[in-house]
Amino acid sequence: MSPLQRALDDYMRVRRALGFGLAREGRLLPQFVTFLERHGHASLSAPLALRWALTPLGVSPQWARTRLAMVRGFARYLAAHDPRTQVPGLELLPPPPTARRMPYLYTDAEVCALVQAARTLPGLKGATYATLLGLLAATGMRVGEALALERDDVDAHDRVLRIRHGKFGKARELPLHPTTTAALRAYARERDRMLPHPRSPSFLLSRAGTRLHYTNVHATFLRLLHRTRLALPPPPRPRLHDLRHTFAVTTLVRWYRAGVEVEVRLPALSTYLGHVAPSSTYWYLTATPELLQLAHRRAQRVHEARP
């Protein structure tokens, strides 16, 4: 068995250990490895990956992109072990209208910078936006869910948030860390001091005492990005929703590093995030190179421990 074929076997074993069926990958990726070796390549190159994705002649753009995405997943895994590997970019082919964008993963320092920048906004607006950003980063909830929170939904005594109208109508409860609870209590005190007679029962209030509107929140977030210079790096530019992605990835990385059985806990994380199906949560495992490497190491340890 060649090194490429052996690496593909390891990659497929890792992905299947995470619960992926890989019916198409199991059929097509061995064909790709054979294609590479037939052209005398012992490592994965982007030009040949693109050439393979576009075969046979006349293949539909969507199918070509699907084939390239399969190779890309294998390449990202392979690059951790073989520095000669070229990871083909999906931009080599035109994206479909519904392509899912890779998340921007914030560092702790970047989240702190955004929160601190929000605090400099005038009056209650500063406290509201600092609390909103901190809440999104600490819980991974959707922006719309945070804006829809009402006062009764924040139970500081039992340290729980109640999401009454999540995506697709799913309700759920989110347990809160004591520091998050303390921050929400502090905001509520400041909010009530500055606006003792609000016009809305919303937990997060605008300076006018009304519920925040997403359009205004998005515009303010863009200004904070520029203020913290986070809008300057090359694409992808950070999005507000990427705080949710960062929470999910950070949680999974922490679990892997702690040596817990991530596959067992994934359904709980899926429920916590309000995903309709666990497959939405599994996506993070392949969308993030660090997670894929950690999953590989765990699968190797499990494999080596078997008699």
C-alpha cells in the first residue's frame, strides 16, 4: 500500500469514527488517489485536484465543486502530515448560490477588544452592546435569540436563559456561567437606573427604551470592527454570527484537549446550540483544521489501545 493510500485509509477511519457515513467519499477518493499516482505524484497538488474534479468533461459545476470539496477535506488532513501537500481552494470553482461560508474564529483578545470598544459607545448604548457581544461569545446563542430575550427570560437566580422562540420554533434553556450571570445582573442594574420606565419588556434595550433592531445592531457592529481594526485582515471578514461559530469550536477543542468522549457529548452541544439536527454540529469538526487534527489524534489513541 502506498503512503497516499495509507493516509486516505487513516483519514476515512477518523471521519467514520466521528459518525460520518462517507459513502461517496469512500467511492471517489480512492479514485482520486489512483489518479494522482497514475500521473506520478506522491503528494497532493492543487492543479491535479482541480483537473480530477472537472472530469469527466461536461461535469456539472455543482458536482465538480462537490468533488473538489471532498479532495479539500482530505488535503487539509494530509497537510498536517505532509508539508508538500497543496490544499485546493474552493475559489478555483464558482461557488453555488447556497455555499456555506467558512467561519471566522475570534481569539479571546479579539472578543475582549470588541467588548471594550462597545463600552466606549455613549450612554446605555455602550452597556447594551458590550453585554450583547459578551452574551453571544459566552453562550453561542443566535443574534436574533439574544435580541428577543425579555426580562423574564433571564433567570439570574437559577443561572439560566430561556430561549422561547428559537429557530424553527424550538425552545430551550441555556445554563449560564457565574461570571456571565454577574455581567447580566450588572447590566440590568445599569439599564434600570438609566431607563426606569422602558417602552419594551426586552432585556437588552436601546437608548430609546425599545427593543434592538438587527439592522442597527449590524451597523454598530461594523463600526466596532473598524474601531478595533478587525475589518482590516484579508477575507473572510469577521461577522457577528461568527461569535456563535467561535463558541462551538472552542467548546469542541476544549473537550478534545481534556480527553473527554466528544462523540458522546456532541448531541448535548447540538441541543444547547439549538441545531435542528446533529449534522449541523458535526460540520464544525471538518470546517476547522485544528479540530480535525485533534479528532485524528483521538482516533489514533483509541485504535492503538485496542487489543
